[in-house]
Amino acid sequence: MPASSAIASAGTRDTQVLGRLQLAAVPGLGPQLRRRLLDHFETATSVLAANEAALQEVPGVGRRLAATIASHRQTGAADQILRDCDRHGIGIVLESDPDFPRLLAQIADPPDLLFLRGQLQPCDGLAIAVVGARHATAAGRRVAEQFAGGLARAGCTVVSGLARGIDAVAHRAALAAGGRTLAVLGSGLLKIYPPEHRSLALEVADGGAVISELPPFTPPQAAAFPRRNRIVSGLSLGTVVVQASERSGGLITARLAGEQGRDVFAVPGPIDCRMSTGCHRLIRDGATLVTNVDEILEDLGPFFASVTDSAGRAVRHPAELQLDALQRQVLTAIDTTSDDDRSSDIDAITVATGLESSRVLATLAALEIRRLIRRIPGNRVERLHS
């Protein structure tokens, strides 16, 4: 790209960022209405330039809110948010950016921007949400630890909401297993809720990312948590509910996952345990009953991609023909490090590729789902040949 074009692209993005941040700072204008405005006017700049009558054409935007938007066009709030982000090491990812999570972009109402601490990586495309009750039982915590730790060891990124109970257990178990985890907040990144999870949030940022669609100093708000849940499920291939009462937020996340066309898994429990009632209802309504991580990985199925042949027919190629460069690199390392029994040590594969262990584990999980390898005892994998 010529230098002048690169400068123009950077300038365009800066304008988009400032416009999005200016909208995010408008009092009373939540993410849902912001999305409607952007859908209607196409750009944040156009929203901010619109007169009050035009703004009121958008469902949900009344006279008072239209006046508020008009009065906040030149407040400097966007510059203040940028300064806060720079000061505290917070990144901003727009929906139009190439590193915006692909799975999240596919839902009906994706956030128009994300604030994050930590880093998003391509391997986060293989993510599973683990959610459940805030007042989980000791048994529920053990099960959540088993599932989150097992998913992390299989190479899946574990997504949850940093809440008390199952969420916190899931994040800690994923980190303890050496895996990646993403925490989605219902507050700004500089207003961690619950406050006792501030240190956990820092650990998650080191081993994944802490994410919010709200400006950094936004306090926790009751209405924000159900909206947060759509991001938890939207980032994930499937959602696992470990424990849930009849009114648990985990059931909201499961419902949203179903509406987004994602898999919903529920862990059964004792029939006399109040924290099992929500999971049993999910199973009754069609969620997949699971008792171990292998059942989840098996249920996700092989990742075949549909392609069109020269005659215009939709066909599916064998999984190995659909591998990306990273998957081919790991598969080649398995071939070159395999013993006489065609199995390879995972540590040897990591050394051979020179990749981070978390990326190797995520890639191995994808290859296993494609039925190209299988894990065997002794921290080893075996190449499967057709």
C-alpha cells in the first residue's frame, strides 16, 4: 500500500474511533440504541451530524435523548476516554477492524466496539463459555473446575463473565491449566465488578483478555449484565451451564447462545439441589446433556468448510485440505516428531514449531475435531491416516 493510502486509512480509523467513543459517552445511550443509530445512519460521524428530528426517526430515540445526543457532539468526552485508555493500557477494537472476533461479528447485534486489556488471538476462535450460578455449591465448583480445566488443556479458550461462583472458578481453572481465558464485564474495565475480583481480572488479562463494550469508568449497571451475556455466548462456539437456579443469569446466556445458533450444553445434578433446576430445564428444552469434556468436543463435530466447485455445486473437501498455515505447521511437526507407533509428544511438537504452548494446544484441539489426530495417554497425540 502506498504511504499516502496508509496515512489515509489510519486517519479514517482515528475518525471512526473518536466518533464511536463520542457516542459511547452520551448519557442514556446504551449499546443497543447505539447499534440502532449506527445501522440507520451507517457511521458515527453521520449520527453526530444528524439533527434532532432525524435522530428521532430511530426506534427508541425520543425527544429528550435526541437533544442529549445533539448537546454532546463537541464535549471532548471521546478525547478523555482515549486518554484514560492510553493511561491504563486499554485497547480499542472496532467492529470493522480485522482483529475483531469473527464469531462475535456473526451475531445479530454485535457490539460496535470493544475495550480490552490483554490480547485477542486467532486461537480464541475455538472458544467455549463456561457459566453458572453465583452461589454455586462445592460440587458445582468442582465440576466447573473440571470442565474449564479440561477445555483449556484441549486447547479451547474459556469464556466467562468474571462473576462470583462458577465464572470465577472457570477463569481460574483455565489459567491453572495453562490455557487462555476471556472475561466479559457488565461494567467498564476500570470499575471491576465484583471488586474482589480485581486481582483475578489482572491474571485474566495476562492469560487472555478482559473485555467490555462500555467506557472504562462506567460503573456496574443491572441492565448491562444481560447485554454482557450476549457477548459471552457470541464469542463462543458453545456455552456450558454448570449450575443454575430458575432465575440464574447463566440461563440468559444459554438462551442467547441458542438464539445465536450456538451449541448449548448443560451439566445435570441432583434432583433435590436448587442449583440444578436450571440445568435440568435446559436439558428438558433441548440442551445437550454433558458429563465430561470429551462429550463437548465430540458434539462440536469436524470443522469442514463448504466450497463451490467449477460447476457451482456446494461440496465439502476433506479436513486436511481446509487447514490454515498454523494447522499445517503443527501437523507437519507431528509427522516429523512421531515415533514408530505414529505418536508424538506434545512438548516435542511445541519445540519443533517454536510456537507458544497455548497456540499449539489450540491447534491440536482443532486438528482433533477435524479427526486428523487423537490424544492418547502420556501427553501425546497420534496421527490418524485415512
